[in-house]
Amino acid sequence: MNPSTNPTAHDLRGSPDTGAGRHWWRKLRPYDFYDHQLPEPVGPCCKPDGW
């Protein structure tokens, strides 16, 4: 995962046939994170105000 807008360093790039193969790449969008948040609350833990 590359959280910045900069391209991934060449030495860190892979190819679909590296290792076990059949890898995939895609850019993660904000909704990928927002749509997969834990429910409120989780056990004794609550989200901070404004989350």
C-alpha cells in the first residue's frame, strides 16, 4: 500500500506473476476506508468526537 500520491519506488513495484502470482493492484479511494469502518461502539472503545 502506498498512502501517498507519489508513484511507488521502482524497487518496491511488483508484477502480476511475481511469487505465487495472480496479484492485483488498484488505487484505494476514500470510500474504501469510510465504507469499512468498525461499528460504534466496539466493546469499550468509542470513536473520538468528530470522527
